[in-house]
Amino acid sequence: MLGSESSEALFERARELHRNQQWIEAAQCYEAILAREPENHKVLHLLGLLSHQAGDAELALDLLHKAIQLEPNEPAYYENFGSALQALNHFDVAIDAYDVAISLNPHAFQALSNRAHIHLQRGDNTLAVEDFQAAIVANPDSIESYFQLGACLEDLGKDHDAVNVYKAVIERSAGEAFRDQPQARNEMFVAASINKALCLSRLGKASCALKAIQAALAIEPDHPLANTTLAHALRDLEQHEEALKVYEKACALHQQSAEALVHLGMAYRECFDLDRAIDYYDQALLKRPHWNEAIWNKSMALLLKGDYQAGFALYESRWDRPEFRNISAATQALSCKPLLEARHELKDYVYEPSKLLAGKHLLIYAEQGYGDTLQFSRFALTAKAYGAKVYMHVPALLESLMRQLDPAIEVHSSTHVLQDLQHQVDYHVAMMSLPFALGLDEASIAKGPHHYLKPSAQALEHWHHALEKGLLDSVKQKAPHRTRVGIMWRGSSAFARNFRRRSVVLERFVEALSDLPIQLVSLQIDPSHQELMVMQQAGVVSLHDSVSSFEDTAALAMQLQAVITVDTSVAHLCGGLGVPTWVLVPHRADWRWMFEREDSPWYPSVRLLRRAQGDDGRYVLERARKAVLSELGSV
């Protein structure tokens, strides 16, 4: 029967069968045509396409290659040739084919889209973004291209741009593209809404994220990821009890997956139920042993609880986390042995650091923020007491202050010196690994050393005179108050998520304290123009222009009777100096301030004033005011 039909009729029948996915019958028609016209490049192309669609990529390649040889200027042939190559993971050659297709037709949608997916698979999101954007120009109705573009932008950290792309996906999903596919429309709407909400959360727009995810849940109330995303938004809005309920629902919807159990543990931690949080992390680890996310969060809960031995042991899991990879890569290049590896090699049942450190040369390097370095630098003295010759590598702003720890401890900030030191020492260790390396617990940490920080005598003398001059210049004709209280109202905006939670606006300090018979002295090194105006009006002394290092701030703080600060590096500086300090910690404080305590095993001179949930600083500063009145005898 096939032999009696004209080639034209066979071709039309083959196309119809092809469109209806009747692969065998369509192939028979194409082959009948090729028996008559072996160089019919259109039929070779279509039979090659059919073979690819039917899963025979090798045959597809042969047929498509023949079609290209017969007609080398048809972009569709290169598109489908590239698709067959891509199916066989021949990515480089596939890209070459797509390049030719796009050179012949800059709007070759399939070539642009497929090339974008190869870039995406290889982790080159920048090139993937360019191709998805071009694919959208070629086919503005391709909602999938919009969605993939949004995902690429997310991976590049361009959440603002991704939000706009997901908005476009949501708008188009309600249009003609899914007119007859309500399920596909709803799936795309929900997926785009979830991703949009996650982007908004990362941008700090929790209320907008909540609205976006509620739209998704209105369509699919029991969507597991949508419920998890809702819980994240509620958590960011500090609605922790509501978030906990949703995390519990999400955990059930996820069938108690390890990820859901960790999220539930985090929710209980935020609700201050640390034992239950740890239990959920342990459950997650039963499902996914050695999973970093569960280990890391368990370490945070243990440290917050004050179980320092177990907590710091698990805190070593930080090296497997993305935010620590740069530090980890730099230290892995050091030729000397890691101290923790040497500790592991000791077979003693009872660990004695002196057996490991006596007579050895130890390089300690700072790894995180200024506050972390100020807090953990004390353990350089502990290592020295165990008999080690200690070298320290710290940020330049801390170098002069760290040099005052002990004359026998060498302190450097130059990267070049770090490379030289590695050949002079036996071991190296990250500063925040020292409690674990030295086998310390809460009791041993509480024993000290305390008041281990001290500025030089020259710095103290300089800042004594500088403050006296600053007081005279500030108060003009009035006699300055002899009781001087330092204030610090915000830390570094580099830690964006914690910045708002930790900070208190300067005006709150002024309202609470400026009418007391004390002299307020700013320890803020980067006041804004508006803050300078507020200080000038309130008579707050600021010497920020003269501060160039932490030793300067330390010497200034030593001239004060007390300090009131938010949770920032100055809190650790003043605690290490032994200056009486009140630290205004957030309602959900960092692990080092522990849980429901007003004192700190790290700093005997520090008292913690915990903010209530929703307090913008007004109420906690009222407590600070009462503390000043009660404890500073000269007031």
C-alpha cells in the first residue's frame, strides 16, 4: 500500500502520524520516501527527529548529520542535531551545533533554550541567564524559560531580579498558555509563588513573602514546600509559635523527612525548647547520618544550652558549610599539621593538652568577625600556659591590641607573614576551634583568663587626654559629669539578617539616658550625619574621627565607668577589658549569650539585658537606665 502512494501523500501521512506520536507507522512512511529519494534532507531530518523523540539518539545523530550535509543552512537541523548530542551527554559538540543554529537564526528558540540548560548543568549561571533571556525574546510565551531564568538569577544571588521574573511567570500562568491545562497552570503558579516568596525572604521582605506564599497555599493548601516556606516567613516575622505549628504540619506532609525534622528542630529552638530541638536534630541524623545541616544546628543548640564540650565538637562541622569554604580552602594550603589532627592521633584515654603542646610552635589564626576574635583570643594564653610557643594571625584592626596579650606571643596581620609562619610551626588551628582542641567546658571557660585584653600604656595616656579635651569641647562652659558611660547602638551592616535584630536606634539611648547626671560617650566608629546631629544636640561626646584601631576603642573604653552596648564587637572588647558592661541582647540571642541568663561565663564584668519580643529598644533601655541608677554610685 505504501508503494502505491505518491511521495507527497506519504509525506503528509507521515507528518500526521508523527504528530500523533505513532512512531512506528510514521517511521515506515518516512523510510518508504527515502527508499525513493535517499537524499531528501527534509525526510532525513524528520526521521532523525522522530528517532530522537523515540529514544534512539544514535540513529537520530546519523540521520540528522546526513540532513545537515545535504542542507547546511537550515537552523532547525542543527537544533535537533544538538538535542540528540545533548541526550548522549556530548555537551561540547551539542553547544557547537547550537552555536551554528543561532548564527543562522538568532531567534532559534530551542537552540537557545537547550544551550542554556547545558550552561545550567555545568554551573555557568551567567551564560545560562543570557541564553534564557534570548530564548524569551525568541518566544515570549515560553513560561518555562521565564521560570528557569528566575532560578538562575536566584543562584547568582540576584533575588530582586528573580522576583520580577517570577511575577511574570505568575501573570502568564493565568493567561492563554495554560487555558486548557488547569493542573499545569496551578503547578506553575504554586512553584513560581514559592520561589518568589523565598527570594523576598532573603531580601528581608518577610511581609511580602508571606503574601506571596499565602497565594500559593490558597490553590494547594497541603503543598509540602509551600507550607515550609510559609513557616519560614512566619519565623522571619518573629511569629514563632505560629511558625512552629506550620513546621509541624510541613513535617507531616514531608513524611518526617530529614530536612523537615531539622526545620522543626530549628522552630523549637526559636521557642526556647532546646532539648526538643536537639531530639529532632538527632532524628534527622538517624535518617541522614553525617548530614551537615543537622550537625550544625545541633551544635548551635548545644552551645546555646551551655554544653560547650559537645557543642564545640560539633561546631567543627562549620568547615563543610558554604560560608566557611574560603577560610577552609586557605588553611588547607598550610603545610603544617592541623592541631585537631594531632589531637586525634593521641591515644591517651584522658586528654591532656600539655602533652600535645609543650615545646611545640602553634599558629592560631582568626577566622570570623572581630567580636569572635576578641572573644576567643583568650585561648592563645591558655595554649601558652600549656607550654606552646604561640603565633597569632589576626585582622589588621586588631593587631596592635592583640600584641598586648602577652609579650611572648607573636602577632601578625600580613598574609605574607602567614605563609612564612607555616614553615616555622608544628601545628595550626582556627581560633574558634581552640575550646575543642583544648578540651574546655563551661566550668573551665568560667575560670578565665578574664580581663585578658589591655591597651598599651601609651594608648591609655593618649585617650585619657583626648577624652578630657573632647569633654571640654562638647560641653562648652558647663562642667562635665565625672561619671562617663559609653554607648554603642549598632554593629556591622555586613551581617544583614542580624543587623536589624541587634541594633537600637541612637534616639532610644538618648531618650532613656540623656537626662541622667552622667556623660554619654559614643563608641560608634561610623556614625551617620543624622546620628552626629542627634549626638550634638544631646551632648553625647564622639571621638570617632580619631579612632583607627580596636586598641584606640579599648583605650577609650578604659576611661569610662561603664558601657551600654548592643550585641556587637564592642561588647566582647569591653568584656575582655573588664569594663562594667550591659549588653542589650535580642530576644533570641546568639549562642554565646546562652539562654535566660543575666550573667556570662565568658565575661564576669558583663550583665545581659534581654529584649522582649517586639521591643524596639525602648523597654530594655529603661532597664538599663534603672541599672545605671542602681549600680553607679556617683549618679
